[in-house]
Amino acid sequence: MPARRLLSVWFPRLGAERLLRRMGADNDLPFAVVEETGQMQVLSSVSVAAEAAGLRAGQPLRDAHAMCAGLVTRARNAQAEAGFLTALVRWAGRFSPWVAEQGGDALVLDITGCAHLFGGEAAMMDTVAQEAGALGLTARCGLADTVGAAWALARYAGCTPGHDRSGDAIDQEARATRSRAAKRRHWERGGAAPAVHTQARGAAPRIAPPGQTHGALADLPVAALRLEPEMVAQLGRLGLRRVADLTGQPRAPLARRFGRGLVMRLDQALGAVPEPISPRREAPRFATRLTLPEPIGLTDDMLAALDRLVPRLCELLREQGQGARRVRLQAWRVDDTMQAIEAGLARPAQEPDRIRPLLALKLDEIDAGFGIEMLRLEAVQVEPVHARTITGHAGAMEAARARAAGETALEDLIGRIGGRIGLDAITRRHPASSHIPEKTAQVLAAAWSEPARDWPAPPTPRPLVMWRPEPVNAPDRPTPPERFRWRGRAHDLACAKGPERIAPEWWLDEPEWRSGVRDYWQVTTARGERLWLFYAHGAALSSGWFCQGSFA
């Protein structure tokens, strides 16, 4: 059986080159895609010309304009980039039937048994790069036995290390040498910032021969193991900068110092730990769009567009027997940017009257800008809707009663409120399988659960208000005290009803129940207060009286 061979195809300028294709511009244009991170705008992707001018992804926009006055920018559309990568999955299907997305800017192909159809592995990688170039995309490939090794080779093979300020070279110099080194830091006075790892121009894609993954990764930086930047910096301060530096270290100290994630990534790259990949399955899409002859911006115009989009989407859902649980409305503006709103439903719906009001509530969140030229409505999460269910007489009577009372009224109310505060903020209580008083109910999201039909009745009534057990100052004996002190007040006993003995769940270690078996009493004081007291017989903790609730 041949060894498994995986090909990683990385598109380092996916965001910028996607927009350059739409604009019809060439790669000679200094172009960058901008995204907002907190209170600052940074570059998320740059073109070839912008990179030649010294710009890089992650750089603040104000610094980029200072370095390149002719820079052209566009706002980032993360959803459009994800859709473009999905289209590239279909394009890569001609090379292998097993294609999956790898992050947000790469693909991974299982080419086991496929390379000979293209003249070998090297010829296949050249073909992939050439066809991607014909599409206006830059593609860098890596081929190895594991997913992690292919990912590392695609990004770091042929890299030339730049200025490295890990701390070992500068911090241990003499004082005079350190002062001269500070004067040489021209990038702090407006010059071009150094790159820690830059891709060498014209570097050929790297291939790790079967069974030689360890040697192919040995000279790569530790960042090639898909580690967090903070962990890479910590390893650099210890002098562990290459993958070979890590493979020669004992695993137990590495796991104790940096966590199991570092050891897992290293084992995945070397093939000691399997890392399965799942091919992307083409799921049915339920979407419709409306192209407008003139840009619109008024709320009334968008409501009129919803009147045409929502019935069309519901018709598509009914044809496939599906109901929408989450819908997304995308508004494409004339400046080639997009804004989107989403609405969730507490029950799958395929009726326009249940979907349109939820979207209408959020139309104010869309900024029309210079005008909207296209609207697209998509059901991003669907569930099957069964039009007919076989039930008995009891089920038929209950269904008829629900229809008479309006079976979707509660779900529609949950959807409307959830559109304001979020569906996860609306909860309902369900019975739980436990005899512990404070654990007899569980809180579930109302949108993703059914109402509880029958609540199991407790052996004795439960208090209206329940809190954590509070100590009661009373004689240490199991019979109800004639006089006790609780919350700084003295109480006289009028009557007591009980006891109800409840034992702790021995298979769980509950800190509140380390006092052992409890005898619960319904106590009425001389002032008319009805309290829920219990006597703990003592186990890991000492015995005594406690108050846990109050009746109405």
C-alpha cells in the first residue's frame, strides 16, 4: 500500500488578489485589503507590488500610507473570501477527489495515487501553481506525508531568516556595543521594518520524500509547527528556534513548560499522532438574490425587496422539505463592500410571515453608504420539516389543541426577543434526573429545546425561594429546636413538619454535601415565616442546622 501523500496549497495573497480579479487590475498596482481590529485599521492582505514596496499583512494602515503614497485599499469582506475559497475547493477537485479547506487561505489535497496522472509529484505541483497563476492567484505548495509537514513546507520552505530580536544576541552584549546597535535600528526612525521570515523570491516548492518528513522539517523555524506567536517567542528566548531543536528535547519537560499543545503539534507534523482530514461535502444551498437597477438606501425600499426575496427563499425550502433556523441578509453596496445581518428562529420555518418580521427588525443595522445595488438572502442553517407525523389519539388531540391555540406563537415570540438580545439569552427550565433539591432542574436555551410537558412531583413541597445553605444557631440534635437564631434574629418555633431525608450522591464530590445525610423540615415560626431547615448528620464536615429556603 503506498504511503499517504498530502499536498498543501497556500494562497498568501488571497484577499488582495480576489479583489484585483473583480476590479480587473493587474498585479503592478500597490493594493491592500484593510480590516478593523479594535480601534485600529490594519492590512490583512497585500498585493505583489505592495509587498515589494515594503508593506506586509498586519501592518497599521497609517504606516502603510506613509511608506507607499499610491496605495489603493478596499475593506475586507471575510464572508466573500470564505466563499471564494469554497470555489477554489471545486477547482482543486480536478487534481484529487479528496480536498478540504485548511484555515482560511489554504487547501489540503490527498493526492495518494493521483500524482502519476500529472507526470509525478513535482510536475503536479508545478501544474497547480501554473493554473492558479492563470487565475490571477499566487499559490505556494508543500508536499509531505502529514498535514502538518505539508502546511509547514508550503509556508516556510525556502524562507530566509531576517533580523531576529529574540533577546540572546542583543541583551548579552557589552554596554557600548548595545548603544551602537541602537543607533543602527533605522526602522525605528521611519525606515522599512524588518521581516522575521521572508519568502525568498523564486523559491521552488519543497517536497518531503516518503518517510523523510523529519529531515525536511529539521531546518524550518518552530513557527512552521502551527504554534501561537507567544509560544514561538518563548521558545526563541530559550534558543529553540528550529524544529530540529525541539525534536532533540525530552517530551515531558516540553509538555510541562509549554503545555501539551506543543508536543501534539510536533507529533502531528512528524506523523506520530494522526491528523485526519475530511473532504468538503457540497451541501445544498438555499439562497436567492435581487439585483437592483438603481442603488437604494431607504428602509421602505429594503422592506419591499424583502417582500420579493423571502417568499422565493421559502419556496426553495418547501421544495426540499427544509425549514430555516438562521437566515442571513447580505447587502452589497456600490463601493464593492458588503454588510450582513442575521436572524435566528426558535423553530424551523418555511413561512414568509415568520421570517420577514425578524429581518425587518434588524434593517436599521445596515449602513447603505452610497447605495445598495444587490441583496442576497440565504438560509445558513436549516433543519428538516415533517409535514405529517403519525401519532395516536392522544397525540392527535394534543396537536389539534396546539393548532387552536396558535402553535407557533411562543416560538415567534422567542425569535423576536432573540433578535434583540440573542437567542442564547432566552432560557427555560427542564426537569433533571437528580434527587438533590438544588439540582432537580436544568437551564436550557429556549430556542433549542422543547417545553417540559410533565414535571415529576417531589415527595414534599419545595420552597418558593431557594438559596445556598446558611448556618443556623441551634442545639446540635436532630429534633427541630424550640428556639434558634438565623440571620442575626431570634426565631421561636410554632410548628414543624417532617422530616424528609435526602442522601448525597455518593458518586460525586459535592462540597455543599460533605456534611452527610440531611433531614429537611418545614418550619413555621411565631412570626408566621415558613422556612426550609435541615439537619446535617455530619460526615466530612461537622453536623448542625442550616436554612436553605423560604415558602410563600
